[in-house]
Amino acid sequence: MWLSFPFLVGTAAIAVAAYTYRRAHQPRWTPPGGRVVKTSSLSVRLLGDTGPPVLLLHGLVASGLYWGGTYDQLADHNRLLVPDLLGFGRSPRPASGYGPDDHANAVITCLDELNITEPIVIGAHSLGSLIALRLAAVHPERVAAIVAFGPPLYPGTVAARAHIVAASPIGRLFVLPGRVAQAACKWMCTHRTLAAQLVVLTHPGLPPEIAADGVQHTWVSYSQTLQQLILTAEAQTWIDRISCPVHLVAGSHDPVVDNEYLRQLSSRYPVIKLTEWPGRHDLPLSQPADCVVLIAAAANSRV
């Protein structure tokens, strides 16, 4: 028993040191600017008054804050729109309806209410990539180009589940829909302030603002979006209908992405270009300047 106190002190010291190190080495994220507007379908941040419109779509369990201050420079020559996706962040959270067309229609409604009628360039991360592809397939006249970082595209549901679980040591319990995940999500919805604080503490590698926004959703918005978009969406059938340029960007060490399948898609479809960077799934956070260059290039190619 006399060893227990020194052991606990040593363990605590190691934990504090690890937390401090990870916080010091978190991505260089700064708060974005602009003004927030509430449309009937989405909450959206706006920046820039002239130029072709650029739309940034975040990933699952995130918000528009994921696109930090570095991306504001896109507004120097473009109208920048950064929404919180349906059911996430500060956007409405309906009791149901989070399939591919629900998300796509929410974006279209938002654009219509903002009088954005010309084709948009979309920069997207993870889940946002699927919504961007659905938009380009169903509303081809509204999408000029897509730049998708860490796109969760898979040849089938089995592969999708395998990659999602591999991305998290406890993915089977908390990432995929199930009783544990549902209970945890419902607890977070009931205790959002405390849950946000816990997420910040347990994810020191993330900027606190982004970590805290990880609880801004409901079990329904999370589980239905995961199931109907990431796990079962037939995105390849959407790509069959897409005519605009699609630039896929994958991290070489991203466990979420099926790099081999992305290579197959890029060789099969002339509209798809694939670039592989050193990195993981957080490319818009860890390499924001490089991401901005690609999005700006897609936007400038229209001028």
C-alpha cells in the first residue's frame, strides 16, 4: 500500500505532461471571422462581398468552426459561406430526416435564401465530401467544382464499418450506432455544458472551440447521418452522374480513408483527380494553408 501514493503521483505527472505536450502541439487554429446568418435550413457564416461563391462543408460531429481563420483569406476574392450542417452546430435539429437528400436540400435552401444562384466551388471535409458529391449529382447546375479532404468513400458497407472502427480504438462502441453510443450521446445532449468540458479535456490535440462543438448534435442527427451517408451511401452511383471537376485529397496515414478505393475511382472517372499528402484525417486542421491553395485554385479556374 505504501507504494500506491508515489505511483498515483507519478501517473498523474505523466498524464499532465502528456496533456501539456499534446496541447502545445495541437493544430494552429485561429477563430474565423465573418457574420453568422440564420436561414430556415442552416446557420451559416458569411465573409466577402464579391467574386464566385465558395462553400465549405465540415465533417461529422463538428461545425463550421472547423474551418478556422486561415480559410478567411478565401474571402479576398470570393464570397465565402461556411454553414453548420443540418443537425449539427447551431443549425436546426429536426426529429428525423438526415439522409443524403435531406442534407443536400438543406444546403440548396440555404443558398436560395441567400440569393446564391451561380455555381459554387465546394471545399469539403469527410462527411461534407459526401454531401458535396450528392449536390453535384442531383443539382449539377449549382456546383462548379469540389475539393474534398479525407473523403469517406468505400466500395461497400463492410469496408465502411471496418475503416470507421479502425479510426478509433473504441469505435465499435462509440463511433458506430449502438446502445453504448446512444446512451453516451443522449447523456451529452442532457448535459451539454459538462459534456463539452469533458470533450475538451479528453481531446487535447484539438483546439478547445472545435472540441466543445463536438457535442452540438443529437443522437438522431448523428446516427442517421452516419448510417445513411457514411455507412450505406452509394456514392459511386452519384459519381456516375457528376460532370464537374472533383479533387480528392487523402492523408497517407488516414485510417478513415480507403486510399486504394480512391485510386480506383480516380483511374475510372476522368472528372476525379486524387492527391495524397502525408497526414491523417485532420488535413483541414493540420495543413490549412495547403488546403486553402487547392480551394482557391478551383475557384480561380472559373474566372
